[in-house]
Amino acid sequence: MAFLSSLNIAASGMAAERLRLDVISQNVANAKTTRTEDGTPYKRQVVLFSENKGFNSVLEETIAKRKEKIAGGVPANTVTATKNNGVLVTEIVEDETPLTPVYDPTHPDADENGYYYLPNVDVAEEQMDAMAATRSYEANLAVLNAVKSMAQTALSIGNN
């Protein structure tokens, strides 16, 4: 089943990077939005990732931790293998970097002091993040193609 888990890891990485690119696109599109539906300036969004641990991985880790506590169990310095099931998008959060105040009393979104606020989106930073996400997507695609090639080679061995 290593073949399927390899595909799952690469596919989950590709899906996660695709979502990251979607969020980056949304950030760039709203880089100058001073009023959203709730009346506040747009805030940059960031995608948080974590390891997607399957049920068996969590169960094995829990059992290994309990065995360490039991006399005669697994020694505390023993390394136990865990299975990775890919990437999990934990959540999409708003960046809490302060908004940029701009003084213009004639702006429709200006407050009583004459300031309106621009979103905390740096387009250059978003472009760099987009390039990194694209490279990561390409790396996961290369893994997917390598696994596919290995599977085809393994299947052709039986035909010779």
C-alpha cells in the first residue's frame, strides 16, 4: 500500500498548494479594498498547514507513549515510525499585521480624523508566496509522476 499512500501524500500537497494559490489570488485582488461587506478594510489571509495524521498513526503514537510508561515496555529513547498521510489545511486565518493609515478627509471611508486604512497586503510578498506555492505544487507533481512511472515499471516487469 506504499504506492497509494505516496499518491495520497502528493495529491494532498497539490490540493493544499492550490488552496494556498487561491488565497494568495484573493489577497492580491483585494490589495486596495478599503471596505468589505462588514464595513472594514480587507485583511490579508494566510493558509496554515499541518501533517495529516491518519487514525492508525495517531493510534500507534498513543500506544508507543503508553508503553514507555509501563515497566518493561519500549525504552524511552526508542524511535517509533509514524505514517504520514499527507498535508492537511488546518485553517485560513487573517493576518494581524496593522493596516496602513492614509490621511485623506475626502475619501468615502475616512474616519472622523480624516484617515482611511489600506489592507495589510504587500503585493510583492504575495508574488513571492505565489512563486513558492507554485514550486511546491510542481514538486508534488514530480513526486506523483515518479510514483506513476515506478508503478508502470513494476507492472511491466511481470510482462517480460
